[in-house]
Amino acid sequence: MGYVALYRKFRPPVFEDVKGQDHIITTLKNQIRSDRVGHAYLFCGTRGTGKTSVAKILAKAVNCEHPVDGSPCGECEMCKEIAAGNSMNVIEIDAASNNGVDNVREIIDEVSYSPTRGKKKVYIIDEVHMLSAGAFNALLKTLEEPPEYVMFILATTEVHKIPITILSRCQRYDFHRITIDDIEGRLKQVVDAEGIKVEERALRYIAKTADGSMRDSLSLLDQCIAFNYGEELTYDKVLGVLGAVDTEVFSNLFSALYEQDVNRALTILSDVVIQGRELTQFVNDFVWYLRNLMLVQASDQMEDVVDISTDNLKTLKEQAAGVSSDAILRFIRVFSELSSNIRYATQKRILIEITLIKLCKPQMDKDEQDSFEERIRILEEHDEKNSKVLSGIQTGQIAVAAAGGAGAMASPLVKEKKTLDRAVPEDIQRLVKNWPQAVARMGNPMKTYMQRAKLSLGNDDRLQVVFDNKQLADKYSSGEFVQEFQDTLDGILGKHVEYEARFLEPTQNFEENYVNLQNINFDVVTEDDEEEEN
């Protein structure tokens, strides 16, 4: 006999070998023990979770001559025939290729004949959602009242496509995604039975990549073993076969993005491409890494949820401690969108590069609120660094002064500011009229922020700068941002401008709560104009 794929060779023969579906197995075993087996079952769930395997075990169990605690014995003639696929009592039908009314009518005609051996004639219809509407209608009556010796087991991955008339005639069982621990345990049993040496980390990664599907995990394991035949299967070899990337690469990539280091981020991507990694898998794995980072930052009790090694968990916690949760959420949103767009893209690398550049340069996304807040975060960190540098310089100046005496103190670090006259309403009018030119003279990122601001006039002739972003309004209400903007206004006008930053609530209308100075056509007459008239 030729080679048999691992997922076929190690298909569970009894209920006890089915992993991750205890809620279903217990119910079915109790039904068999108490002789309360139904006539129609619907097994639904994602691929590779055991629907067909359980259907075959159930077919053996109801026909087994000597069932053991609700499971088939595997030794009687009926069990052996069904396991070998030679039994006339178990009919498997692929609804994807037999989905017409005529195919269902053939089933209906065969139902009238009782089995020559065994107790039940079992029809397993796989991918039943592929049946046509006419085929479903033809099946209704037989499915509702079949002969007592007939059992239907319907299996589907898309239960929402099943008509409600079919659903109401079946006992429905939902198969869950299998946990990483259960898949890893099963893979360990398989490699031990096959006599293959595999690193525990390698099995863990295969189990995670399978995404809850036992069949996918066995197929991936089969692929990795074939590529490294006769050698120990290591973690690095699994990464090479599956085109995957190590966690350390994701950690470095996140640091580069968070620190706005575009050159470093693009270099990391270039290395991934040179190593031949699969880019779609790379993006999906990075989203998973960001998810783990978010969970670790949210709680200290996430060891069982993130499914990573102790060493990686420690590194993850260290990285999560020094980053902003808003930035993590933004990265998750951006890369999740990229994951859905990259699947069918022809230029995957270019899409990823564009995403990396946008994340490192948030000013490119002028219309996105979260990128706007990201720019504020960068400004905060930049100002914090500058404050530390300035504090260090001032400390050094004081030390020099202490050492040199009064002579050193005679030349202070910062010169005293010149006192400016207070701006009068006419000055405010002139500033408002020339606001676009004033904004153009500002440096980035202040220029970008002030382009979104609206101007109004408050009490005591104060200039009101109204923002639609609360975080930005707060920044220009207190702290170093205030002084920076104040100096900019004073420098533009040559007079001291009293101003206050306001936040416009989403429910508020600017025109109803403020006087929109930018909509007023000021006819400002300057001294130069008066001289020309005279």
C-alpha cells in the first residue's frame, strides 16, 4: 500500500480520540448507551474540526455489534467494514458534486430498502449547503420521517446557507475550533508514533498556524516532515518551510514603526523578502503579534490567552510597558485592513511598504483621526526629549555658575523676552484676515494642526482657537505647546495676542456656539492705506 497522508492515517477511530469536541462526544455517547439515537443530525463548524470523523464514528457506533461505553468496538465485522469503506450501510455523498434534485431522488429511492446486515443505514452528506433549493425541498419529507432503520448526518462549514426547514428537522451540533494545546498534544502523539524527532517549539508553531483545524495541522506537519526527511524537525526549519517569521522580527518591526524609523522598518521587510517568507502570512502573523501585545498591556493575567513561550512573554511585557495603547490599536486596524487587501494583490511587497511608510509618517494620512492623534503622540515624546535636554543644559549652566562665581551668572542661558504691546481688536482682525498666510509661516506639525482650527472672538477680545479634537485642544491649553503657539502668534503679529484653545463637541455646531471670524469680510484700513488716500 502506498503512503497515506497523516490526517487520513491518524483519523480518530473512536469517540475518545476526538480532540476538542467533548460537548458533542459526551452527548452522542449518552444517546447510544441509552438507545435514544436521533434520525437526523447536522454537524456544523469550520474546516478540520472533526465533523466527518465524528460522523463515521457515529455510523460505526450505531451498527457496532458490541459497543463499548457508547463507542464502537472496532473489532466486529461491521466496524471493520465501515472503517475500510466497504459497508453498504454507510453511504457518503459529496453534495458539492451531487447537488441536484435527481441525486436526492436516488437517495429517496434507496431509503425504502432496509439494510441486509447491521441495524442502521447511515447517509453522510458532506458540504450539504451546496445542495440546490430543489434538492433541499425534495429531501424535506424523507428527512422528517425516514424509516426507523435510516439515519441522516449532514455536515457543513456554512450553516447559514441551510434552509430553516432543514435545520428544524435536525439535531444541530456546533464543532468548535480546536485549541492550540489540544492540537499540540495530538501532534506529539503522531510524531511519537511515527518515530520522528521534533522540537516542542516547532509543534507549537504548527499548532498555532493551523488556526483551530486539526486536519490543517497534520497536513502542515506532513509537509514539514517531508521537506526535512530523516532530520530532526526544528523550529527554524518549520519557519523556513511555512514561509513564516520569528517573533523577534515582529518585535523589531514594531519598535521601528513606533519610533517612526522608516529606514529600519523597510530594511526589516527587505530581509523578510530576501529570506523568501510568504508576505500574506507575514502580515497575518504580525497582526497576531500586535494582538498579543494589546492583551499583555491590558492585563497581567494573559499567559493562557496569548499562547507564547515564557521568554517571549517576558519580552512582550517589556515592550508593552513602554508603548501607547492607542498606537497599538491603530497598528492593528491598519494591518488588519492590509491583511484583507493583500490576499489577492499582485504587488504585495509594495502594499506593505506603503503601509510601513504611512505608519512612520502619520502626516501623510491627513484625513484620519487616529493618525492625527499619532502625530500628537510623536510631538509629546519629541517635546519630552527636548525638555530633558534643556534641563540638562540648564543644570550644566548652574554648575558652571557655581564654579565660576558671579561672573558666570552674568551671562544667563536665556535672554529676557522683549515686552510686547497687547493686541487690540483691529490687530486680531488683521490676523484673522491673513490667517492662511500666518499658518503658512508656521512650522510643521503646528501648520497641519492649525489648518484644522477655526477662529472666534471671546471675552476681553481674546482670540479663540477652536479644535474638533479634544486632545489637541488640551495640548494648546496648558504646557509647552501653549508657549510655542503664543510665541508664533506674537512673532507673526508683532504684538502680544491673548488666546484660548477650545474644544468643539461632536454634538455642537460651530456657527451656533461661536462667532466665525473667518466668514466675516473685514475691511481693515492700515496707516499705509490712509496715507495713499491722502
